[in-house]
Amino acid sequence: MTGWNADRALAVTTRAVALVLDLDEVGLRADSPLADLGVDDLARVSIADVVEAVARERDGVPVHVDPVVLRTAVTIGQLAAGAEVRR
């Protein structure tokens, strides 16, 4: 078992959003709208890069953020749901 699950994906994605946008992680929730936070296309790619790097380096799990979800996610939770273990 990898240890990567929906809760871990949400925690890592939330932390990545806070890091990329220089925000306080405490105020972020799964239903926080990405557009309201100022997430643009470049920020989406940066967030995905951080999520994948943390999963690989800290969790030892090869995670990939689905490109369709990366483009279409409206909330942090939706973006986190697209962070899946590569098979």
C-alpha cells in the first residue's frame, strides 16, 4: 500500500497552493475556489509540480496530476482529486 489517499492528496495540494501563491494554508479549504485565490494557468502547473515532487520525495510515491483535472478544477479539492498514483 502506498499511503497516498484522498486525505493526503488534499493536504499536499492545499500546502502546494499556499506555497505557490504565498498564502496562509490555515485559511484554505477543499471548497476554496481556485479563481478566487488568484490561480492562473501558470500557477496550476506550479502547484502540480509541487504536489508531484512532494509525493515523490517525501512519500516515495509516483503521483501524477491528471492534465484534464489540472485545466478544469474549480476548487482545491477538485484539483487534489486529480493527483493520482501512477501505475
